[in-house]
Amino acid sequence: MTRTASGARTWRAATEAALYGPHGFYRRPGGPGPAGHFRTSVHASSQYAAAVAELLRRVDEALARPPHLAFVDVGAGRGELTAGVLARVPEDVAARLRPYAVERAPRPAGLDPRVEWLAGLDAAPAGLTGLLFANEWLDNVPVDVAETDDEGTARRVLVRADGEEAPGPPVDGADAAWLARWWPLDGAPPGTRAEIGLPRDLAWAGAVRALGAGLAVAVDYAHEHGARPPLGTLTGFRDGREVRPVPDGSCDITAHVALDACAAAGSGDGPAPAPRTQREVLRALGVDGRRPPASLASSDPIGYIRALGAAGEAAELTDPAGLGGFGWLIQPVGPACAGLPAALAT
Ligand SMILES: C[S@@+](CC[C@H](N)C(=O)[O-])C[C@H]1O[C@@H](n2cnc3c(N)ncnc32)[C@H](O)[C@@H]1O
């Protein structure tokens, strides 16, 4: 939809321009990057990259050590996770590894030259074999917002660059079908909101298609059918603080992800995997938040302090009320990795 006379646009169009336009929040050259505005698991602890490297090792084994093993980091930020994984995989894996960072922002200076920087998944070689990993990517794929009016009709919400909203036309077409299937608003009181996740479903299905064989994983703030938040989750972040979402390029704009809908879209006609919690998966990958035994404090005080720090970081990554509550959508592509999701259950 084009702008109205007041300059209002749909949230999807406004977010697209605010985040990814020439001067958008993520594209601005020289900015601090995502790490300067919010803390993802990647920035919380190097144990996260170690866990992803362990997952990559398991994928490699399941694929019978292919001559070229891809690690595809989608929504790579400044390439921190790719660099961390590269530093942690065993030598025999590193020798065969083809690391790709897929990111709309420009390549950062100083990134390991082995990393291939791609502006989009369509630039990736066809039929990659390996692990595709998307940490907090889908929540930044712009979506429209619907809100019910006094008659109970779901209308698209329009927004101006200063963040002021106005009701738009009724939601129709494929977006209306998506709402009916995944986030029904029938009978909801006036003012009930929903984020229309169809663009994320399509983005995820496209990411899964980029793999010829292996495992595709999306990790994000998630909610599921039957427990969607009645006022939606659209919000902003700037300088480490949650702020009112204003689509003027000054802040990140994000909304939690209907990962169950993405799972269905990525599965085609096959069964869709149920998203799991980060706490559960990271524990299966060896991230352990337990404190070291007190006896270590006297036998090896420095080791004790180090182990205590590591346990604190692991506890942050697995905290059910924080990062540990994130959803992991683990989607095998082809038969070789079909058993991996069950092996990651604790
Ligand atoms: C919240 S940041 C996450 C960065 C990193 N994965 C992390 O966990 O620290 C989301 C990133 O996804 C990127 N992004 C969004 N849509 C994209 C797309 N279609 N293709 C590539 N990158 C995209 C943004 O530019 C941004 O850097």
C-alpha cells in the first residue's frame, strides 16, 4: 500500500524502510551494529558459539563428513557467531567448512577472510549441505499489524514516521487467511492486536529451501497458537533499552515470532517440528549452568572463579524467563539429519 495523505503506511512497509532503507537502522554504515543496541545469546556468552559449533559437528557426522560442509548464518549481524563457530570447530571440520554470513548490512572490516558475505540467500550456491542457523533473524523480518475495531473487524494498522497510528482497511487476501489459521481474531474485543506472520513464513520456507541436505535452525522470541499475546509484541530497542517503536530509523523494530507457523511453512507437506526451548536444546549440547563444587575454591581458586563465571553465563543462556525461554525451530532437510531433533531432546 502507498502512503495516505497523512504519510501513514502499513507497519510492514514502514519497518522495511526504517530498518533496511538506505539510511535504515541496520544498513547505516559505521553504526555500532545490533550488539550496540541489544544483547542476543551470541553476545551474552562465547558458550553459545561453542554450542552451535557442537551442533555443526553433529550435523557433519550425520551427513557422513561431506567434502564441503556449509555453515550459513542468516541475519548474521556483524558476523560474530560465524567467527565464533569458526574458532571452535575441530580442525578436520574447519578444513572442509564453507562459512557464509547472510546479512543486509555491509561486511564488517576485519572479518575472517574465509567467511563469504552474502547480501541475501538468493546469492548462496544452490543445494548447500550443512547447518543453516538464524539467530534472532525472523523477528526482524517486517510484518503488518492487525487490530480489531468496534465492530470486531480486523483492520491493518497504519503508522506515520513519528509512530502515530491510524486504522487502515480490513485485512484481506492471504494475510486474512494467515490470521484465520494462526492468530484468529474472531470474537476478540476491540483493540485486540496481532502481527501477521506470513512474510516470516515465506522467509523461513525460502531459507529451508537453500539447503540441499542438513539442518535448518531458527532461534527467536516465540509464541504459539492458543497463547498469542492479545496486544501483540511489536516494540523498539535503542541503546540497550526497550523503546516505543517509531519507524524513523532511530531504533530497532521487532516482534516475537509465530515459530509454529514458520515450522509448518518450512515443512511443506511433511510433519512440522514443534519448536523447543533454548534451555532444553543448549543443555543437550553441553551448556551447563551448575555452579562448580565449593571444594574447588580451596584446591584451585583460579579455576573455581573461572568455572563460576562460566556457570553464570550458562545460566543466563538457559534462564527460562530470559534467553532460555527462546524457541528453537529445528528443521531437518533430507533423511541424514532426521534423527537429530530427537537426539537434542533432554
Ligand atoms: C537482531 S539482529 C541479529 C544478529 C545476530 N544474528 C545475533 O544474533 O546477534 C538481526 C539481523 O538480521 C538482519 N536481516 C534482517 N533481514 C534480513 C534478510 N532478509 N537477509 C539478511 N539479513 C537480514 C538484520 O540486518 C540484522 O543484522
